[in-house]
Amino acid sequence: MAGLELLSDQGFRIDGRRSHELRKIQCKLGVFSQADGSAYVEQGNTKVLAAVYGPHEIRGSRSKLLQDKVLVNCQYSMATFSTSERKRRPRGDRKSQEMTMHLQQTFNAAILTSLHPRSQIDIFVEVLQSDGGNYCASVNAATLAVIDAGIPMKDYVCACSASYLGDSPIVDINYLEESSGSPEITVAVLPKSEQIVFLEMNGRLHEDNLSKVVDMAVKGCKDVYGVLDRTVREHVSQVGSSLET
Amino acid sequence: MAAPTICVPGQRICRLEETCKQGNGTYPRNGYIYSSLAGYLHTFEDEDGKSLIEVKTQEEQNVVPSVDAIVTTRITNVNPRFCKCLILSVGKIPLREPFRGQIRKEDVRATEKDKVEMYKCFRPGDIVVAKVLSLGDAHSYILSTAENELGVVIATSEAGATLEPISWCKMKCPKTMAEEFRKVAKVQPKYVQYAGT
Amino acid sequence: MPTDSRRINGPEDSFDPSVLLVDKKTREKILRDGKRKDGRKPEQVRPIFLKAGIISQARGSAYIEQNETKVMCAVYGPREVTKKEEFSMKGQLTCEFKFATFSCRVRRQYQQDNEERDYSCQLQDALEPAVRMDKFPKAQVNVYVTVLQNDGSPLAASLTCASVALANAGIEMYDLVVGCSARITPSEVFIDPTESEDYKAENDNEAGNGSVTLGLMPSLNQVSAITSKGEVEFELLNKGTKQCVDVCQKLYPVLQQAVAKAVEDRLSSDHVT
Amino acid sequence: MDIRVSAAAKDRDTRSHVEEIENLVTPGDIITSDSGFMRGHGTYNSEDDRLLASVAGVVERVNKLICVKPLKTRYNGEIGDVVIGRIIEVQQRRWKVETHAKLDSSLLLSSVNLPGGELRRRSEEDEKMMREYLKEGDLISAEVQSVFADGSLSLHTRSLKYGKLGQGTLVQVSPSLIKRRKTHFHHLPCGATIILGNNGYVWICPTETEEMDQTGGYELNLKPVQRSDREVVARLRNCVQLLAAQKMQLYDTSVLYTYEASLNFKIKDILKPEIGLEILEQTQHRLEIEGT
Amino acid sequence: MAEVDLSDAEKIFIKHGVQDNCREDGRGCEDYRHIELETGLLSNTTGSARVRLANTDILAGVKAELGTPSPDKPNKGRLEFFVDCSANATPVFEGRGGEELAAEIGNILTRTYDCPSCFDLEALCIIPEEQCWILYVDVLLLECGGNLFDVASIAVKAALYNTKIPKVTVSRDEGLVELEISDDPYDVQRVEVQSAPCIVTVCKIGHSHVVDASLKEEACCLARLTMGVTERRTVTGVRKEGSGSLDPASLEDMMQTGKRVGELLNKSLMDSLLEEERQGSKKKPVGFLK
């Protein structure tokens, strides 16, 4: 842990949070006008933009066309200036391709894909600033963008990470905590039905503690859901009321 | 032969007047005819008594298949819906590099379109004369053989001999006397002449 | 810059020793006693040798020498567009510009670098207005330009060379394109600069230095390309472009002769056979 | 030249005051556990047979049918809708038309009026001539004739009011902003015609003075449009954009009132934020007073 | 660029409008749409800016890294441009789809900044031949509404203005050089951008020309001229693009227009950058939450 104290004796984390506290989440729907849906999410210092196009006719090779459901196409990309050390390429590296695949799996599970056969939905995520929990913020931003696009889905997908520090689980870990070598669990859930649609773990964790950490992450997801749902409701109410006049 | 006039692109040839018409290898601009090729100036009298002004290159021209052009093709691939072919020449001008073409089932012949069976019309390796219907898509030009004069002109039998036409839909192998089905072209003498030179 | 993985490259931290030459850093004045280093006047171009039809397997080709700047160009097509992504219903022109590895003072890479890619785009933008793309729908014409030796104004020489090669290939064109470069200093304009006269961002620290390259279709009197480097006064840039236009008009007959000569040569060789 | 520092939008402070509208649901919300209702758009049945929302919007109930309408989506076509579309491909016997729907729409050769009138037989000649009538990039106004099994739309232009569009300008807005009306073609008193396509494509053009010719619009008038007409079109375009940016519904009256409120300003200034807000406030006020 | 396919009639309508000096949104030929700008919104960068003009949205981030000067310019730092077209702008840019456009914008930025008199690279040198700052200017295109080059150059200039490079103290200890980088956020070196150029794109439409073309207008334009213009009214990097040609007289007119508009653009940009600086810490960051 190289001189950094990630958890103080009083139980405060390096950015002053308690172990169960999320970073401040700020978000907005409908950032852009050309995309069918778009959203922006800030989780602490992690900032993510998401855009959704579709459902629309399949582009490019028609061999990707699915007869009975919609093709969910994702791209995860990080701005070259998003990390503290400059990235050479915004995408195409192994890590972003993996993220792209994870996004695809996550949203295939949440979107009601059978409603739009033979068409395609694009979900594009751009990380503008990275401070840990990029995938979580990406999923949360993409969920909002999908809702903004009016694409039917079973439920929100909310993602949150958790770790285990000292002898207690901590939620929504930031970059410093992420790079400290402690284990990291990322979970994406459908909060209402409490189904886990994505789970990934890095690092080493005693099996006794696994459920504690997962519970912590799922709890975090539900908190995230609270924030996202409030934003959506505000957005719909505001726009809806101006539509009526 | 009198020394012909050489033209280069952008060269002004003459005024565009009532008595002359602008032909291939030239373009009109601000009331003049300009050359768009490096070659020789040709002037013809056409039927209306107007002089047609053209610039021609000495050697093979640069042509690409255009709509309604007659092309010579070699069949490469046959399936029940269409066959693929390579366009080898456009009109009388052989191409340096072939273009891909396609003859769809409904364009094989003019009548009884729904009874067409592709395998009874073309086989890979056949030389077919066809007409360009449309420029098609990224893959290929769309061709048609729905005219008496269009269809297979040269084909090889299973025994390896050159087939001889016996009707509009059959050809015979001179070696084995076996008959094979083809959409046969009624070859025009002018093509024969051309093939002979 | 992408490195070439198929060839053995020099050590990464090696560089050309010429950059350390002391005399390079202090720029000489271009003009001495009203004459340039090679004895030309400011508005004078170098002697030109231009010949069309030098590469037999290409559809059309040309070679140009402007003293020590030597460029050759080959044209292929119209041929089928094979890559589906590049498909378009209109005719297409592609240009590839390449410095031969030995053409410059510093060794060039085998792969196209950014500068060469940029030149390729400029060539394309400059030639497209002259070529009658409507004459070959769905097909493409490929232009390959190789600079054999670079002693200044490579883009201008390439433009001239490429347009002659296109005409030689029998591609229908509205007009030929003539290229010309000018070096702009705070006080004067020099036509057709050599390598040592040309503008270099690393040495010309003062404002007002730059260069401009222009492509002209002389018969139509249309500018098909203009590109400049460096920071220059607007009036001087304007003066530079005007002089370039004049020079292009003067060079036009040279191009016409070269194209016509190739047509004649072909005729006489046909007569022999 | 107008470069400004972006500042927090004014309405941001007021946002918190917006009261939540009634019957608002978001994806995953339970609408009802009563199995007596029918599942409409924007809802789905959970495994335990409860009716859940799949989009964010207001619950609408018609008898036993429950729907949730999201704020914006791609265009969901219904038979009889007026749409504006752009030809993207000429195929055999049909044109592919982009209408902002989930799949490209089709316009069959048999669903258009060709020059020469209704009774003409459609021959193979016409098939070859298709690109002469309508080619890639052309805009048309049309009506939804039917919906194919996969949800894509089949259009027709068999009425003189439909067909190819000439000179004018297209504005694309969200389909939900177009208010359904008896007519979507409006000849406004300011001298322009506006077609509010149900698919969110809005076409604004100068009103043709002479009688429409009987060619179905295949021959276009390419004469320059008068400066005064052009200004009206430009002003209308900016007004439509303004309404769309503030998510206000588009119909003849709202467009006209915005247009009239904008007359105090230069056309190019309408899209500046503070001026736009002022115009809209006036418009909104007037709409409220007149109770339309 | 985002594909806009227009019908012939629409094109004619736009062309005549330009000739009439009444464009589709009521602007005259030399009018810009209004621009919004914000700097310093990315904390991971040394400098950043976001510029929005109608639908065109560009984010620029500057990162300063230590490196060695290139051997032919031993006493100069470096400025490296990288442009990325995000798929957020249009699905066409997915994967490598935006690379061609990105390279084009990158090349033009490099060219317009490639003159020592308009951007002082020597100030970035720490120890000649050994250490210098390399400024990576990364431009991210988030939405396209036409006129990308101009907006990109505005974003770059604003981001450079916002750049605050930490101060470096060099100490030599028995021939070993030690660099000490200050971590005080106020002990910084600013980048001088007063003389940096802005790009103005002049599009030839019909027989006239316009600045700040919309996407539809760009679809009607066969030849355009991009030029870097500095505050001193000098010109850096002119370039004609597109498949059309220009006659020499209209070329001169277009350059005149570009110069005139560019001068104004530089001035307005500096004014609003100073204005933002004046608002200082009072101003809350807006970012994308607006």
C-alpha cells in the first residue's frame, strides 16, 4: 500500500467517504440531439458520455442480422486524455475490447431484444475522465441513454464495484483504491428483480468474504438505481410538462 | 496518310456551331469544343450533314461497361438464382482487367421467365454475350441475355470438345454426340467476323 | 508513426548525422547580388525535362526532372473497385504519393508516413477537378507517384507529372494540371525553390516565412490546388499565388508537347510494326 | 461573431421545482398485478404475470389496454400517417425510404402515380425508368399504406398532395413532438407551406402560387426562390428548431404563434438562447390565453 | 463526415440562398452561428476546453509530458496533435470509420501550428538536447454539425490557453541533472497563445462563398479553402480541399474573406477566454450537466 493509508482508523477512506458510501453521482439525459438517446454520468471524478442509436436498419454486412431479435452493438472507448498517463489509442486495445464485449452481454440481458427483430441498436460509450469504476459508470450512462432513446428494457441496469479492505468491504472504489492491489468485484444488476446480469472479480479474496463484498456491491447498485431513477423521473416530468403545453 | 492533328486534354478545338456536333473525347464549354483526351482529331459527316468532332486515342480505349452495352463474359459460378461472370470485353474493346457481372434468373430469357433453370442455361467456363441492364451494386453489374442474339456463344462439352449449337436451347458435342442444355445465342455474322480477326 | 515490422530497421535512437551540421542552423540568405545560389532570378524556374510513356506495363506514365528533383508517376485503370467499403457509384481517383527511401537527405521509411499521406490527399484533391469521373462509374483510376530525388518542390513536380501520366493513360480530362511552388520570405517571393531554399519550420523562426504550392488548369484558368506552409503576410501570399499562376501558364506548352510527343511516338512505333 | 462562456442554464435552478407528473413509470416499475389488463406498447409481463413498464413515461389506459409512451423513440408508423422520407436506394420495383423508423420503409412502384395518370399499365419500361422518377437523396411526402410483418412500413403517394418535394428545407425533430391533427399540410398565411410529417420530419417550402401540375411533382420548379419567400422559410425553420429544442409540440398554431412572436427579431438571432427563450415565453403565454 | 445526401432541389435552394446572402437559417454569408465555450473541465489534463457551435461539439485536452527534444530541434519542445472522432457523433465513426476524417483534421491543425512565429516551442524546452515538454493536444469530436475544422482549432486554442504546465527547477549535482517538478497548482507556466492561429473554412457554394457552413451546406460545396489566420492577420497553412476548382479571382476573394473573418474570430475568442478567466473561481463548472 506504499505509504498510502486507504482506510483510516476512524473508518474514513482516502477521499473521506465511509466504507458504504458512494461517490457523488451527477447525471443528465439528452446531452446530444443527433443521437436517438444520450446521457452523461459523473461518478466522483469518473466522467462518461453515452450515446444510443437505433433501433435502425442493420448497417454494413447483413450477415449480422438476427431474424428473431435486435442486434445490440456496443463500443467502449476512452479519450486519450482521460487517464492520468496519456493513452496512445482511444480503443482497439485488449482492455477496451473486453469492455465492449461486457457491455454487449450486459445490455443483451436487459433490453427486450425480441421486440425489434432484424434491426440494430448501437450503444457507444466514451470515457472522458477515468478515476476508477469506468465500467460501472459506463453501464449507468448507457442505461440512461437507452431509456432516453425510449428503447424498451426489462429494468434499469445499474453497476457498482466493491472491494475488501482491512476487514470490511468498501463500495464504489476509486482509482487509488483500485490500483492498490486489493480485490475488485464489479457487479451489474437489474435492481427491481435483483438479478445479477454481470459479475467480474479481479485479485484475491477469501471465499468467506465473497458474499459480503458482493452484497456490498449489490447494495451499491441499488443506491445507484435510486439516483438514476430520480434523474429519469425529473427529466420525464420536466420535458413531459413542456410537451403538454 | 496526312499528318493527323494531335489533341491534348484542355485544348480548344473549334467553336461549337450549328454545323458541328461534339462527339466522344471532347466536351463543350463556353461555346467551344475542347478535347478531353490525348489523341487524334477525327471529323465525320453524319446523316444530318453536321460534322461530328471526335478525339480518338490510337490504342485501346479506356472503357467501362455502361447501360445497354453488349459485353462478352465468362461464366464463373452458377447457382439456382443467378450466375456470376467476368466481363472480358465491352463491345469490341477487350478489357485489361475484368469486371464482375451477374445474370439473374429472370433476365436469362424474355419469355417463360419462371421456367428458367439456371443449370440448363449456363455452365462455368461458357463464353456468353450479354447486355448490361444496370450498373448494379458494389458487387457486380446486372446483365441480361433476354434476346435471341444474346446467350452462350462458346462452350465446352463434358468430353472437352467445343459444343455446336443445334437449337436455341441445346448444343451438341461433336465428339460424343451428347446434347447439353444452354441458352444459346443466335450468333450474328458481325460477331463471327470480329472473332475471326 | 507506425513502425515497419517486416523489415529490420535501424536502432530506434539513431538519427541522421546531417541534423548536427552547424551550417544548417544559420540560414543563408537566398538572394545574393540579385541572383540565387544556382544563378537563377527570383521568378525563374529550373529547367524542366518531361516525358510521357516511360513505364510500359502501366496504362499511362510520365517522368519529370526539375534539375535535381526527379519524380515519376504511373497510372492504372479504370479498374474494378474490389474493396466493398470503398464502393461508390461515381468514378473514383486514388493517389499514392511516396518518397523513395533514398530520395531525401534523411532516409525515408518504406511505409507511407504522415507527410506522404497528406501529399497523397492533396494530389487527389488537385487532380479530381481535372478528371472526368463521370466517364468511369463504379470504377477507379489509381495514380502512383514516386519521388526519386527531392531537391525542393516535390508536390508541384508530382502534380505536373501525374496530370501528364493521366493524359497519357487516355483518361478523359477537362484539362491538364500544372504545379508550381513559391518560397515566400518577408520581402520577396522565389519561384520553384530548391531544397535549401525551401521553408523549414525548424529553421525559419521569423514570421513572414513560408511557402505556397499551386495547381492550375491553364486552359480553364481554374486553380485546382493550393496549399501553403508557414506564417506569411496576406499580401505576400497573394503575390506568391499570382506569380505561381503566371508560371503555370508559361509551363503549360511544355506539358502539351510532352503529351503530344507520346501520342506521336506511339503512332510511329505502330507504323513500324 | 458571438463566442460566449457557457454558463449554467437558467432553468437549472427551477428544475427542482418541477413536480413529478402523475402516473409516471420507469423501466421495471410494476403497473398492475391484476391479470385482467392487456399488455400494450412500453409494457411487458414478468414471470409472475405482473404488468411492468419497459420504458420511462406516463401510463395510458384505454379500456383494458395499458400502454406507456416514452418521451421520444424512433417513429412508430400507423396506417394513414403523413410522413416525409428520403429515398436511400432504388431497388427492383421498389424504393427504400428513410423515415426515421426502426427499419427502412418501402415505396412500391405500384404505389406511386406515374406521369400519365392512374390508368397506365406499369411496364418493364417503368422499372428501368425508376431512377428517373425518384433517385437517391430525393425527398418525398407520402402516406403510410400498410405495415409489414416485421414492422417496416409500406408507403404510397397515390394522391396529388403527395409526391416528390421541390425546393425548401427539411428539419428533423423527434416524432413525439408532432401533434396528431386532421391535416398535416398547412399553407400558412405568411406565404409558406409546412408539412408536419408524423415521423418528425418537417418540410418547409414557399407556397406554390400556380396550380400544381398533374405530373405528381416529377418535374420540379428549379427557378430561384424570391428573397422574401426565402426569409419566411428561414424564419419558420428557426422557429421549428426552437420549439423542438425546448421540447414543445409542433402544430399549425404553435408554429404560427412562434413565427409571429419572432418577428421582432432578426432571423439569425432566433436561435440564440436568450432570444429564443423570450420568443417561446411569448408564444406559450399566447397559447395559454387562447386555450388551444 | 456524417453523410448527408440531399436532393437536387434542396441543393439548388441552398445555392440560390447563398447567392441571395440569405442562408437556410437566415444568416448572411459571413455570419457565424453562436459559439459556447468552457475551459478547464477535465481535471486529468494540463489544459482542456469544450466548444459547442450549433450541433458541433468538440472537446480538447492538453497533456504535458516530459520528453527529449528531437535532434534537429534541440532547443524546442514539441506539440503533437491527435484527433479522435467518437462514435457518439455518428455510428459511421465506429471502429476505424472516423480515422480518415481524424487524420485530415489532425494534419490541418499540425500545418497551421507548424510555424515558430505563431507558437513558441522554445518556451517548452527545459534543458536543450535533454529535456523538454511535449504537449499532446488531443481533440475529441463528440457531435457533428458542420464546420469541424474551425471549431477544432478554437477548442485547441482555448485548451492551450487553459494549459498550466507545472514549473520545473533544474539543479545539477556533480554532473547529474535533477528535475524538480512543482506540485503547487499556482506555481505554473502558462502557454502563450496570443499569436496562435484559428482555422477559418471558406466554402464555395455556387458562385459565392460562405463561412461556418452547416452540414447541408457542406454537402453542396465542391471546393473549400481552410486557412489558419492569426490575430496579426497573417496566414498560416492555406489549403484547398474537395473535388472542385476555383478561378484565381474567387480564390483571392475567399482568402480575403477568410482573413477578415479569422481576425474577428481570434479577437472574439480571446475576449471570451479573458472573460471566463475574470469570472474565475466564482464560475461553477458546467460541463455536460447543463
